[in-house]
Amino acid sequence: MAIITRTAAGEKETVRQKRERDQELLVWPDLVFIEFIAAVLFTLTFVALSVLVDAPLLNQANSNITPNPSKAPWYLLNLQELLLHMDKGLAGVVVPTIALVVLMAFPYIDRSNEGQGVWFGTKNAVRITVFSFIFASFYLTISLLWDDGAHVRIYQQAPVTASNLGIGNYSDANQDRPEWLFEKNPFDGWPAEGLFKAGWDFVFLPNRVAARDEWTWSLPVPYQPGGGEHDGYLDWPQDFKRIPIPLNGTWLFHWDKPGWMPGWMLRIYPYDRHLDIPAITAEYVMPIGAILVGGAVMLLVLFKLGWASTMRDALIAIFTGFILTYFALTIIGAAFRGRGQELVPPTHVPNLEEDPTIMREHVPPWSHHLLIDSTTGTQA
């Protein structure tokens, strides 16, 4: 029990009462003995399961025969799922590290002693947890389906008649020919048609990588950066693939490549370095933006509703969203990823034991000269 007093300056000061001996527990034997019993029971259970249940192990690892799909252990499936949606360094190192650092920083961010060690210790904690769970589930599902192009497939498979849309000049013979919605420019004839069309095309990209390779737009400008051909228009993505880094030795100020530098130093020295903005956008900006925007919108809604009013409320929402994302990515990687890591229903996920065709033989490209013709005994 804690008693709150005030100092001469009027500041709050917490004084904890001295506990009696019967209110305390010793590490030995009270705590360690219970932990020892729990460890013994766990070990016996684990040994019994190992004897009674066969582990789903396959043959010895062979670099020439790999399963399709090839999945990580279940406790790393969430990281493998992240690899499908962002740069490998970002998914495997940066995002998990930042997430762990933020979780460890929670006690230092929230310094309040009120409700410590209590489940749902704030007034609206239950509401916040339920809302964060539902919001994170919906947001994560929409994001994954967008990156998989599910919305594009639905949109492209929605037929209407050409007569209803008024597209083109059709004779009576083909006036009712099925026309697909995606064949019509919804902003045809609008002011600033190109700007609206670029936004529309971005929403209906088949995946985030298409922002690097397939998304196109053009904007008239008086000056174009880079050393490519200048045609008076700023075109995505070609005009953004080689943006020079300042002081790279080949732009604005020119000098020869420093041959005196060792190889390891040349790797970090920005000589003749350029930025690939479309690749950076697809691999870094869009995934990070999706994470930050999702969290910001969730907190904004909670504060607007009046459910969240303190730092602890915000941390409860963030923690709930993190836990939901962690387990959801694990479940998706285990039960919804089929051949080639395609997003499929759980019933279409191959089973390594029941479907031997999953195992595929891989012939390295450098081994073609080692193949022996069995009829002549010479190399093929």
C-alpha cells in the first residue's frame, strides 16, 4: 500500500509502507521450488510427447531439392511474411528491432504508477483493446489483400454493357458486348485529368512493386533533374531512377574516381551514386508509411471518441495492434501461403507429407556443362 503526501513545494511524493515478514516471499524455497516443479513437469510432458508423437521431419536437407513452398519455422513465419511486403533488410532487421525497442521503452514512456500490474488498468482499457483489435485486423487484412492485388482482380472481372457506359461508337450488333470497367477512364474529360488518373491508377496497382515498374504519370516542368534526356516532362518512373547524390563526383562538381581508396572504402564512398526513387518508394516508403499511417489513424480515432486520454491508453492500443499483427502474420504465413508464397485459402496450402510433388528438383544454371550424355559418355 502506498501513501501519497505532498512536499513543501506542493509536489506529490509516494511513501511505501514497510511490509511485514508474513507479507513477503523468499526466493528459496518459495519461488525456486515452484519453478523447479514446473520445469520437471514440462520436461516429462515434452519427453512423453516426443515418444508418442512423431515429429513431421522430412529427409535430410538437399540443396538441389527444395520444397515449394519453402517456409521458415513457425516462430519466424511473421518475419517471412514481412519479406513479401518490404525490403529484406527492413523486414528482417530494422522493423523487428524498432518494434522491440519501442516495447522495451514503454515503462520509460509511461511513468505513471496508477494501475500498475492490473489488467485493463484504465477507465476505457477494455474498449480500447477491443477497438484496436478490430481496427488492426481490418487494416491488416485490407493491406495484405491490396498488396496481393485482390481488389484489381475483382475490379477487372466486373463486366457491364457498353451501351450503359456509353463507351465508343458501337453498332446494334455489338452494342451489348460485355465491356469491362477497367477499360474505361473514369476521369476522361475532367480538368487535371492526368493527376486524377495517376491517383486512380495508384489505388488499382496490382501490388506495391508495381509502383516501381508499372505506375506511370507525366507532369510538365521547366527543369528536369538527372542526366537523362530532357523532354520538358517529368515522367514516372524513368526520370526518377537515377537521381544523383550531391557531391558524388559526377554531378555539379566533377572529379575522377579516387583510385587510392581501398575496396571497402569505395563501397561506402558515394562516388557516382544515384538514388532509385521508384525502388525506394516501393521497398521502403510505402511499407513504412502503411505502418505509421495505420497506427496514427487508430490513435486519432480513439482520442476523437474520447476513449483514449492518457499515454497509457495510447500504449494499450499500440500494444494490442502489435500483438494482433504478430500472431496474424504467423497464421497467414502458415495457413494462407501456397506454392510460390501465393495467397490461397487454407484448403489449398500444400502438405509436404501428403503431396510429394511439392519437392522440386533445382538444377543450378552453372551445372549444365557437367551433365553427361549416357549414350556417348561425353559432357552435354
